[in-house]
Amino acid sequence: MKLLIVDDEVIIRRGLSTVIPWKEHGFTLLKPAASAEEALLRFPGEQPQIVFTDIQMTGKNGLDMTAEIKEAYPQTEIVVLSVHDQFQFTQQAIRYGVADYILKTSSPEEIINAAVKARSRILSRSQQRLKNKADEHRIRQNGVLEDLLLNGRIPASGKQNELDSLLAGIGSSLDKPLPPLQVLMISLLSDSGQQVSLTDEAVSSVEQHLKRLFPAAMLRQEHNMLAVISLHAVTNPNSKLLEAAGHIERKLDQRLFISAGPVVQSLQQLHASYIQAKQTHGYRGFVGGGRLVTSEQVQGRKGIDLARSPEDEARLIRALKSGERDNLHLLAEELCTEAQANPQATPESFHAYIQLLLMTGYRWLERSARESGAEMPAAGLRVPSLKTLLSDPEGVLTRHLEEMMDIYLTWSDNTNRYIKEAIAFIRGNLVHNITLQQVAAHTHVHPNYLSDLFKRETGRNYIEFITAERMERAMAALSGTTLRVKEIARSVGYEDMKYFTQLFKRHTGLTPSEYRSNC
């Protein structure tokens, strides 16, 4: 790296030139300049990368020279040679682009150190420029690949360099036939099977292992990587893909899933291969937890038979009525596993299956609302989208069923309250001839609804329930008091002794007197 010393003092020029072993440190020392004017005159021809300069010199000073050099050659590193009383120029020197300054009385080691730091800054900037240039090229190349895959557009003539580079990556070029190509969609999965965002480490690992086995061009997305691989002279590519997936999984300690589109022979067909790879990616829950599924493996599937048996419907309703979230989660897991394991299952038919399942639950909820006199939520049935469902089938189904269960439990709480109030009112008024309408008015519900509640909650209709309550009260009085039978009959609402005796015998198998004598 070339270095120029500029100073109007000959002793400084000679000392810096002879005392310091510039060559040993990798510097080419140019002939020192005795003035700023001389340095500027020589600069276009010699173009030193590092300049050591005094500030105060005869003629143009070092700062003015620095400003002119920086304007014409901005990458040049300027180091000011200063004396104590010149530190007043420091701020101005920084404004002009001076990167460092040292005292003229500094040791050779300090001077060499300043030169080495200047060289490091130059090399660092150079590497950054190369990186930026490479990044820009990669961005443009990714744009070409994205156009080919996602939009099916062949690059315009202005992007031929990027297309050439892309083709070189898959072992081809514009002037020769393309090798067999295949589009892959690659994603990382959590333990529960959900897609996770790609990290830089994951992208690097996928690219590294894949390119060991195939010439490939890669495109990163948020949750997926797209790859175009060349299958030229490759035997058993699926086996190699599984091998790469295994290596990546062990390195990242995460599950990997790859879907592959059909093999194509032209750039124009890459879009169709991408579309099928994307559709096939939706099968990741339908292939038994495998790492790889190809479009050929899932072609011809007819979809799930959506007919549901009464037993399946009863199983769903029992889970919803149970009030146990664990039961609901287990059912959702079982139903999803059964459906996805169906050899004819497709993502679309699975979506329809879940929609029908939710519709079954919702229709039951509507019937329950009518029976209880409750109101259905205004929002109505919410059906998850295909994308949402496939992201976490069991979790999505469980959450929707839990919403239905919570609504039903709210009504059930009211049901329990109504029947408890009715029973308490009946027990407190057994001496009176209380009607169903009176009890309904007390509990503020419709008589028909109350009648249904008695049957559903107690297993008896209203008349059967109130008769049983009266008989139980009479039995307790006969065994625990000395009241006459007629008095006991009146205390439980019966004036007609003959009718009371008939009911009591039908209930116990004994007459009241026989019952008392056996107690």
C-alpha cells in the first residue's frame, strides 16, 4: 500500500523516510513531498492511499491540501503530523476528513501503528464495498428468481447478468440446455408441528447442506425458503433430500419439512413447479410427520368422506356438555388425527370436514338455546380459514369448540338456578295445591320450559316430581312423628284420604298404616 509524506521540513521528511522500516510492514514509501503544492501535483499519477502531512507549511497548508485530496480521492487516509501548539487545528482537521493525528516526536512504533490503523480502515471500507456490491447483486438476483417462481415472468434483457449468475448457481447458462430442475419449499417446524420464522443460522444451514448435494439457487421468505435445484446426473434425489434434512435437523435441533414440485425442463415451467410445491406444502400434517412430500405422492387424492355417523355427533355433543376442557382437547386431537391420517385426505377436504364438525356443534347449540330460552351470540358461527386451520389444526378446533362449550355452560348455570329455585319453592309449599304455572311464575320462566327442565334434570315430569316429594315427606312424618295419618295427608296437600292412600301404596307398596307399623 502506497504512502506519501508531506512536510516542508527536510529533517522531518528524511527522518520519517529512513528511520522507519516501511517496507517490512507492507508499505511502499513514495518520495516525500516538500510542499502541499508538490503533493497535489504528483497525486493523480501516484495516487497514494495514505498521506502523512504537516499542517503549517510554506504556501498552501496541510488542511487545505487535505480538503482538495478528499474531494478528488475520498478513500485516501490522511494522518496529520502535529506539534503541541497545533492541537487547536484538531476540530478543523476532523471536518476536512483527517482520520488520525500524531506528534512529530512520536516513536517509530507509534508512527507505524498510525499507518497500520489507516491501512485497516482502507481495507475495511474496501471489504464493505465489495460486500455491498455482492449484496446488491444478490438482491437483484433474488428479484429475478422471485419473478420466475412467484410470477412466472422471464427476466427482461436488462437483468441478463443476474440471470446468468442465477443459472451458473444451478450449473447451467443461457447458451446450453437446462438440466432437470425442481422447486422445493422448505420450512422449520416447532414440536407441535407449527411453522416457525427462519433465523439466519437456519437459512445458512439449509443452504450449506443443500448445496453440498445439488447445484441450487435459494430464495428466503418469512417462514419458508424456496430452492431451485438441478437434478443433472443425480440419482435418487428424494433420498439425498432426506439425508440433507436429517443433517439440518440435528444441527438446528428442529424439525424440517420439504415439499417438492414436479421436475421441469425450462425456466417457463418453474412457476408451475412452484405452485405445486406450495400446494403440496399444505400436506405437512397429512403424511405421518415425514420430512419430505412430493407433488406426485399426493396427486389423485379424492378428499375425506364428509358423511358423519350419529355416533360421531353424539360423541361431540357429550364432550361439549361435559364442561371438561381436557375432554374437548382430547376429542379435537383425536378427530384431527383421524381425518389427517385418511389416505384420501386433502387440505381442502380437511377444511370442509372441520367446517362440518363446527356446524354440527353450532346447530346443537342453537337447539339448546331454543330449549332454554337463551339467545345465541350475535357473531354467529365463525369458521377458520384454511391457512389458519393448517397452521395448528388441533389448537384451532379446540379453541372454537371451547367457545361453544363456554356458551352452553352459561346457559347450564341458569338452568341449574331455575330448577333449584323451583324445587325449593315446591318443598316449601307442599301443603298447598301448587300448579306448574305457579312455580313457573315464581322462577320467571315459561311453564313449557320448566316442564322440560323437570324431565331433563330430575328424570320425572312435574306431576311425578311433586307427587314423589309429597310421598317422601309423608314417609318421614309417618316414621318420625305421632301425627294421625289424616293430618299427615293434609300436611302434604291431600284432603282426600282415599286418594292419598292409593298414591302412597303405589309409591311404597304399603298403606300408610302398614308403613308406620313396619318402622
